Amino acid sequence: MTDTTARDRLTPILITLGLILLTAAWLLWIGRAPICTCGYVKLWHGEVVSAENSQHLSDWYTPSHIIHGFLFYGALWLVARRLSFGWRLALATLIECGWEIIENSDAVIERYRTVTISLDYYGDSVINTMSDVAAMILGFWLASRLPVWATVALIILFEVATALIIRDGLALNVLMLLYPVDWIADWQAARPV
């Protein structure tokens, strides 16, 4: 492998890592907690209606970030197919990190608290955000390896499972954030988790 080829492969990886570090730095700078204010980090936190939701490494919203990776891979394959995998991953990471910064802004946090049932949502911890970005990268990588039918099946499985278990998921979350529907909010409020 020539120096140019090695540099061409290394540059998007370094940019991806840089985007992740800059996102963490920004979130810390705006006052997001590095870890759960409870003082410890759990691998999994399964209680949705909890001040610890979106504070640990993974939770019921982790599948939605894997789906982000699937969707970003598909969209970038359609519109930027000539770019290498590394450059498309860097673009997907830029989009995911941008979303995480917007999602953790005071305006969006207040919107979640106003129009959804996420009354105890105060933003993600930085470690949770980094795990969300890692989940997107996992989804992006899986989409590059799996047949399209398997990726679509996983999206359906994740969305149906989270809808049945916690009465939420990526599609419902986006819908309720952008266009709240009263009967969906009532249904979600009655969730058992």
C-alpha cells in the first residue's frame, strides 16, 4: 500500500474520530453531565420513565441509533456511492453528531418535555451520546455487510419491538417531536415500562 493510499484511508477515520471528540467537548462545554448524575455507569438501563434514561451506555433508544446507521448507509450509498466507505462513514458521523448536538440543545430538550411524555428528560449524558454515535457506526457497518432485506427486517424488528415494549421508537419519537398526536401521547403515557 502506498503512502497516498494509506493516507486516503486514514484521513476519513481521523475525521470521524475528531467529530466524535468535538461533539463530546461541545456537550461538556454546554453543561451536559459526563456520566449519569447518579454517579455510576451501567451497560444497560431499561427503565424509560426515569431520570436515568439516556444517561448510561445503552437503553431502549439504542436501537433507533442503529437504525440511523442503516438509513445513513442507504442514503449515502444512493447519493454518494463513489465515495469510499470511510468518507461515507465520516459524513454519517457528521450527521449523527449534528443531531446529538441539536437534540441536547435547551430548545429541543424543552420541546421533548413539552410535547412528548418525556417529562423527566434533561438531555443525554455525554457517555450516552458517545454510545449513541457508536450505535450509529455499528448500524452503518452492519448495513455495509448485510443484504438489504436483512437490514430492512432489522429496522422493522427494532421498531415493532420498541413500540410493543416501551410504546416508542424512532418513527414514533420523530412524529411526536415534530407533530404531536394526542391519542399516541395518551397511549404512550400508559406504557408499563
